[in-house]
Amino acid sequence: MKLIVDASVAIKWLIEEPDSALADRLLDGAHDFLAPELIIAEVISAAWKQRRLGSIDDAQFDDIVIRIADGPIDCRPLRPLVSRAAALARDLDHPIYDCLYLALAEVEQATMVTADRRLVAAVRGTALADRVTLLGRFGER
């Protein structure tokens, strides 16, 4: 099964935080993980913030950089997604970053799994609502 995962899920695979166990369960399934290549920058940025706060050390940060680049996610180029993502950002009044994941979910006819409640709320009541699942609710469909 194809799953679009965003940075809010991927970072939970790499740094222990709330709902990391739920994210880890996704890895136990027979899933093909996809994401826009933006995910690499987003995850490394989140790890950098944790390093600055002292939550992780330099070695952990370096490990995260390697693991996100070489991990289980098939990263897709942004350019084919930009036009649709921009339209979604405009229509949903939501940041383009998240809309790139939504556009990929449409293109791939896949489910997007996120820990971002704000994104889930943004698509509620739209045609995209069936494409997005909150991490804690994945598998309840």
C-alpha cells in the first residue's frame, strides 16, 4: 500500500517524541512510503532545532541526516507537484509545504498519514478529506 508520510511522521521515526510508537507501527506494515523531496529538509530542520535545544547531540543529528536521506521514503521531485500544491494552498488557505504532500497524495491516489492536526482540520469537509489520516487514526478506516 502506498502511503504519503510527512515530516511530522518521519521525525517520529528518528527522534523519540509523543506518538513515536504509532509512527513505528507504520514501518511494520507492507507499505511503500512516498513524500515530496522537501521532507529531507523539513526533517533535518526539525533535528537541527532539537540539537540547538540540547535534546540530541551532534552524533544523533549526524545520524538523522544520514537516515532520512537513505531511509525508507521514496522522495519525489517538487516541480511536478508545485502547480497543484499552489492551488491547494490558495483554496485551503494553508501553507504550501503541507500542500505539496497533499498534491502527491492526489497524484499517487494514496493516503497521506500526518501527525499535523491543523492539516487534518484544513481538509475536513473537502474532497481531500478521504486522502488524509491522522497518525493515531491510521488503520481505523
